[in-house]
Amino acid sequence: MASAQKIPAKMMAIAISEPGGPRVLKPETRDVPLRGPGEVLIRVRAAGVNRPDVLQRKGAYPPPPGASDLPGLEVSGEVAALGDEISRWRIGDRVCALTPGGGYAEYVKVHAGSVLPLPAGFTHTEAAAVPETYFTVWHNVFERGGLKCGETLLVHGGSSGIGTTAIQLASAFGAYVITTAGSREKCDACLKLGADRAINYREEDFVAAVKDATGGKGANVILDMIAGDYVTRNYEAAAVEGRIVQIAVQGGAAASVDFSRLMVKRLTHTGSTLRPRTVEFKAAIAVALEAQVWPLLGSRKIAPVMDTILPLSEAWRAHERMEDGEHIGKIVLDVG
């Protein structure tokens, strides 16, 4: 092992006592993780809350092999210890990181390739709101979806953590951004973040609205976390040669689809999940983010939208907030 500061043997963590509702999130005393070669031990100061945490709590999204059983996919804090074969980081460096699990705790170990410096001027709570959504959006919108300057992006769920990130990034890179949201307040928030058109899906048909906003052409890229009956509607809303990227299935994993629309429009319907990907894959995204996105964060041209900050001990309240669907932006746990 490389150098390390004095680290306690035990830590406080929030565990899932059994599959169920938010109240199954319980404080526990756990052993501090032992870092291995190529791993960084982070003293966690804040942890982001994400939809996959909710699914894991319900028993619907188990951690990948070798990952912590604790929830929490993104953190910020200070480097507390370094495994062998790490040259970039030093003890005490202020960092944020994408984790495969374990973020709801005072310490977490992360592969060095998933660690990034805190964006200039960011607090720990702000930085903890960055990794999961920015890794996800960068890969799915710009790498997998191939969004280019001048194209149109349709983002479903624009007021979510993913949505608010996608709006800002796509706008910053010169795209025309259309989003859907479920209330006037949420639509107004999306417009303030840079969306060119915000559609209240409770009052408007998003397919007709997208066609109207694009002069009948449709959206070049669609970022969808709904699935279900949105699949066929996305095919209608997409432009010729459009790319639909699926990142969740909140509306149901099954759908009845007319594939002739995909064929006639020459559409690409793809999708991905981030958590089980290799450390090498995640490290490549981190390199791209630091080069392309970190300067925008440091200059405050873009920034995470903060909805709620709660203490780690009240993680159950954070999950309630996420599940009530009224949040706009990110929910973060202050670990201290």
C-alpha cells in the first residue's frame, strides 16, 4: 500500500435492512473499506441520491459483483488513502467520484479512474451532485447518441437530475433543446436552464409539440427514461436518422412497437446502463469530462441544480423526496 493518513477501523453507513420503502434505510456501523491496488479511499463529505438507489432499496437493482451492498453511486470528499500504482492523487486532495456502490457512508473505496478533482469553486455538496448524472449524460447523449451542434435534443423528465444536466450540457454545446416535464413550475425551471421549448406532458401531446417546434422535422436525439408507451411515441417524434437512447424504463420495460416506423425513418434505438461497466470504460468517460465539461463547471456556465440537502442519517427522507416526484434537480446527503 502507498501512503495513508490515520483512518478509523469503523465508520457510520446507511444500509438497506431489507427490501422495501424508504424507512428500511438504517444507520449501521461498518468496517472502513480496505483499498486495493489502483483504488482510492475517500473520506466522504457528501453523497448524491439517484434513482438507481431507490431501485436497489426496493430489491430491483442489485449491486454488481464485488461492489458494496450499500447504496450511493456518487460522492465528494478528500483522498484518505491510496492503493499502489496511483501517481496522480495525494492524501487530502479534494475530489468527487463515480462509485459502483457504497456512497452512503463516511468512507468509500473507488477505482482511481473514476475519481475527478472538485470543479473550481464547488462545495462538496455541489460536487457530489455531479458524477452520476454527468457521466450518464455525456456517454448517452454525446457518445452513444452522437448529438452535434445545431441538432435537436428531446429530453424526457427535464426537471430530474439527469434532465437538468442534459439541458445544460446540450445547450452549452450548441443544440436546440426540447424537454418534457409534469408541471408549469418544472417547465419554467427547464426554460431557465436553457431549454428552448418545455412541454407539459399532462397538458400537451409531446409528439405534436416536438413536430411544431422543429418545423415537422422531429428530434435528432431523444434521451428517454420512461419506455413503455413512450417508445412508439418517440419513434413518431424522432427525425429521419434520429437516435433514441434508453437509460431507464420507469413506464415499463415492455412495449408494443410498430417497427416499420424505425425502418422508414432509419432510426437507431439504443440504450445503456452505467453501473456494471468496466473501470476502463468509466475512466475513459472521466477523461472526456475533465477535458470537455470541467472547464464549463469551473466557470459556472453550467452547474448542478440543487433541490434538497439532508444529513446522511436522514437518507430515508431523501428517498421519500425522490419518490414523491416533486423535486427539481439533485438531492444530496451531507455526510459531514
